[in-house]
Amino acid sequence: MSDATTARTAAVAEREPSETPVLSIRGLDKHFGAVQALSKVDLDLPRGQVTALCGDNGAGKSVLTKIIAGIYQPDHGQMTWEGHPVHIRNARDAARLGIETVYQDLALADNLDIVQNMFLGRERLRNALLLNEDDMERAARETLDSLRVTTVRSIRQPVASLSGGQRQSVAVAKAVMWNSKLVILDEPTAALGVVQTEQVLQLVRRLRDRGLTVMMISHNLNDVFDVADRIAVLYLGRMVVQDRVSALDRQRVVEYMTYGGPERLALKMKAAGARESDRAGG
């Protein structure tokens, strides 16, 4: 284990026991007709930590994310925000609490510049008719500077001209402008090259350093073990493990993602061995 990882683990251990999680979920269920997408899901998102949400395709990651973001409503279960029960009915409710989600498609308008994208739908007005361009430019620049996003040439350049890593940085900066407390990142390094991926991971670290809580959905275990403090794994709609990174390794996480855990893997291998013996005996 590297010195940086050891130091991060020690810091997490120090602050974890005494703090109420920003978001706690208990017994969450969600059905779509006959399909049960989530079953009795529990999840804690501690303050100022990065929690990686992992799972294979169809595990329920997107459904859980959209429930937290107010897009879907759960059938059963309780959500607690900073120790108080909440019911997130829509995306506006989530934003009021301080929950911002950066989806994989980033939801950026290519034909608009960086400032226009960061304030899209939340424009600041000088009076009832005129946009306060100077104020928006200043706020956008301050946010990007605070996250040390230095690779963009101008905050007035069109988003269409940005690289994948720069677009992701703008989308994250847009999310943290609005007094957010929890930032959800959906596959933030998907389809990025090595250099751009490292830029995004550095950005995730800066969010944590600012005291924000981050939930990062990712299939890339290298990224997960690089920046996450905790890992939570969904398997077929059930939360099969959530623990500190120091308590897990890549092999165990893969087993949880693929089989639901080492115990289930052992049972499957035992059953496969029994079938093989039956065929040999026959």
C-alpha cells in the first residue's frame, strides 16, 4: 500500500465513527412492473468521503442513482439527509438539499460556451430583462479556479471545442457551483484517455478536499481504488457489501460484482463440481 493510500485510510478512520452520514438509505425497494430493480438496499454516504458504487450491468446502480436524484420514487424504504428523514420527490427537491448529479452524457449544450452552460436554467439577471454576464463570468472563473481547472483556454469558448476531460471538468464545476453537499458522478472517466482520466480523478480528490461528499459510479476498479474511501457493491438489485477500501481488494470486489460475494462463488463452484461428478459417474 502506498504512503498516500495509508494516509488517506488513516484520515478516513479518524473522522468516520463520529459523523452522521450526509445521506443514509435503509430498506429501499423499487419495482418496474414484475421486475424488482432494488431490494432492501442500505447505503451510507459519509461526509467528505468518496464512495464508489460498483456493480455489473443491470445491478441497479442507475436506478439507485435516479432515486437519490429525485427522478424515480422508491416503493419502500427510508432516506435520511444529515440525520433527518426526507422524501425527494423530484430533481428540484434534490437540488434544494444540495444533491447534484453529473450523468454520463454530461447534459452540456455544445453550441453554448462554458459560462452559458454552467448557468443554463439558473441565469443571473442584472434586472428583469438583462443577463448579468460579468457576474456569471466571475462566478464561473472562481469555481473553475477553486477546482484548479486550468486546461481550458477561455471560459467563453464553446463546449464543442473541449476535450472529454475538459467537458467532464466543466460538468463537475457546474454541479458544485450551487452550494452542493453531495455530488454524484456517473462513470466520470468512461471513454477518456490516460491523461484525461487522471485530470478527472484529480478533480474528484479536490471535491473531497473541499469537504464535499462524492458518490462515483464506476466499472473501472483502478479508478475506484485510486480515489475512493469506501466501496459499495450492488448485485442483482441488492447491496452485497459496503466497506472501507482498506478492507477490500480487487479480487473480492470482482467476486461481489460477478457472483454476489465469495460465499456465493464457493457455492456455485461446489454445485458445478457436483454436476461434473454426476456426469463422470453417469
